[in-house]
Amino acid sequence: MAMGLDQQNSIPWRLICAGVLVLPLSPLLGGLAIITVCSWSWWREGRSHRQQPLTWSLALLSLLLLLSALQAEKTSTALLGLANFLPFIAIFIASRSLIQHPQQRQQLAEAIALSSLPVALIGLGQQYLGWHGPIHWGWLISWQLEAGGTPPGRMSSVFGYANPLANFSVIAWTLSVGLTVQAWRTRPAHHPWPRAIWGWGGLVLANSLVLFATSSRNGWAVAIAIALTYAVLLGWRWLIAAVGAIAALILGAAFGPPPLQSPLQQIVPRAIWARLNDDLYPNRPIETLRISQWQFAWDLSQDRPIWGWGLRHFSHLYQDHSGQWLGHPHNLPLMLLAETGLPATLLLYLSVGWVCYRGVKHLTPLQPLRTQTNLIPLMLLLAFAATTLFHLIDVTLFDARINTLGWLLLAAIDPGETLPRHKIPQGEDLGVEHR
């Protein structure tokens, strides 16, 4: 007997969640699960997808990216760069129709947060217990796992480099904080400390340790910004004061005048203040500084404002200019302006901005956030904001895991009011408590 519509939808959704859970450890397995479900969605609902205005906007973006690649000096190189954009746009369009129910949004947030646990454990073992690789299980797993991390002294875990790990961890940290607060607000009166609070709180601690061990200034700044945002929106004045005081101590230790700086440096760990003021890595060549890369990327965008120089062209252009090879200019908007031109960059950010606007508008509650028990929409918005902010100082979308999570978070933000809704039966167990 043919399966009902509701039964059919539960299986693909569970496959998506399973894919998200294993994605950090095995991009192949996780990616195959997500791609399979999204391909099924395109086959089953392709006509509906094509009728959405946002799909047409992203189709035009894809065309502009293709035309930019065809205008590039090294066409084949630029065409290869499309692989970092076009498949993920297709995943986003398909997953918008798959993520339609509040329980699905909660389950996605939980899956991303839970997926960070083995990553954190492996990273802590790498950094403090001497664990090292390489570990290869055919096509399924390929971890370099250099002893002491990559770069040396900075935790990289299964990501192979510290910065993508920091981006992933700040996403998981943001969601874990939200899930902890939600568990606290929904705790039963007879059981004030349920296991959920300890579990999600443990993930907050684990990802905090990972962020510290990555020595990512970008990750630290984003985490502080997200913590302050939570504090303001949820009315936690004590946290605003605490974060402000901690930030003042750290900045004073890193950049304060000598009479103030010396005693503060005895309080703040050197790994933090010396990383901020570059005492850990002194006398770096000017070509490796972000300000030099940003200026060069901006100059490139002025030379070819319409089509750009082509995806994946920044590296060899910067090497020809400075003698220093860099994979990207450490700023996504500037990279896109330089490599794809103003029209494509503007259309991408307008499309993403429209989805975020809809998400924020949908967030506007009848009940203030400081008293709400359902914080899933807020934490998804903040998790996407975290990876967006991260890409202002670094570009980690070249790691397919970060790229995939970013587009899935964006799809979950979209309230989906114009999309065909699939009813989820009341008796269906999605692993999330009905509220």
C-alpha cells in the first residue's frame, strides 16, 4: 500500500537530521543524505519551487555567477568556483519546503548542537591528550588531525584548520545557549534541574573550550556579540554587565596603557591578550595582514565592477601583486565584489537579506522574548547571524560543512508563509516535545 504524504515526509526529514548529525565527522555521508533528500524534493516539488519569487531571484544570481565565470581570465578556474555556490543554492531552495513545522526547526537546531559533541571531544583530545592522525577510513572519513592543531598551537579537530572549526563551534555554541535557556524556561516545577539543562549546558561549555583553543579572534568576537544580543533581547542586565566587564578586562590587558596593562595581564590569560594584540605572532609581513588583503580586493572590484575577475582568481592575482599566496581576502563581501562583480554580490545579499527580514518580522511576538518559552526562531536567526559575522573577517564557506549549515540555517529562518505546507500528524514522534 502506498505511503501517505505525512509518512513520506517524515522519512526524508529524519534523513536530513541524520545527515546534519554526521556532517562534521563525514562530509561524504552527511552530504549524501542531505543531497539525496533535496534531490527528492526537487523531483517531487520542482514546479512549486520554480513558482517562488525567491527561486527566480536566486536563478538570476546563478546566471550572473555563470556569466562572471565566462568573462574570467581563467574560465575553467572560475567555473570550478561555482561549485561553492550553485549546489548550495539548490539545497537552500529545496530545504525551504522541507522545514515547515516549528518542531522541525527545533530538531534541526538540536542536531547541529549535538553534532558538535564528538568534534569537541576529538579537538580536546588533539590539543591536550596528544591525539593525532592521519585517520582515513576509505571515502567515509579523512582527518589529518595534526598533533597540537593546525596552525600549530590552535585546535583544528576534524576540520583540518582552526578557523573553520571556530566558525562551526560558534554556530553550535549559539544554538546550545538558546537550547539551554529554553530548557530552563520549560522545566517542570517538580524537577527544576532536568537532564536537558545539563546536556545543553554541557555543550555550551564544550564549545566554549573549543572556541578558546582555536585562538580565533574572530570566533571570540562573534561569541561575545551573540552573548550580548541574547542578554539584551532576553533582558539579562546582569549578563550585559558581566560580558562588558570581561571585555573591558581583556581589551585593557591587550591594548591598555602600561600602568593599567601590566596588572591586567596577570589576570587575563596570555593566550587571549597576546593573541589580540599580536604578541603571539609578532613582525608578520604586511602582505599577510587583513587590511592589505581588503584594500587589494577593493581595488580589484573597482577595476572590474560589473563581472569581477572570476571566482578563485583572488589567490593568483594577490600572489602576482605581493608575492604572498592567500586563498581568499578574509572578507566575503569584498571577495564577491572582486571576483563576481557588484550585480551578483548585491543580488545575493538582497536575497539573503529578504529572508532574514521575513524571519525577524515573523519573530515579532505578542509576548516579549524575555518571557517566551519557544526560543527556536531567535536562536536560528542568531546562529545565522554568527556565521554571517564570521565571514566579515574570514571566508570559511570553502568548507562544504560550513557552507551547508549556513544555507540550512537560512532555510530554517524563512517562515515559509508562501510555501506549500505539509501537515505533520499529531501522533508523529519527531523527537521533540509538543508544546
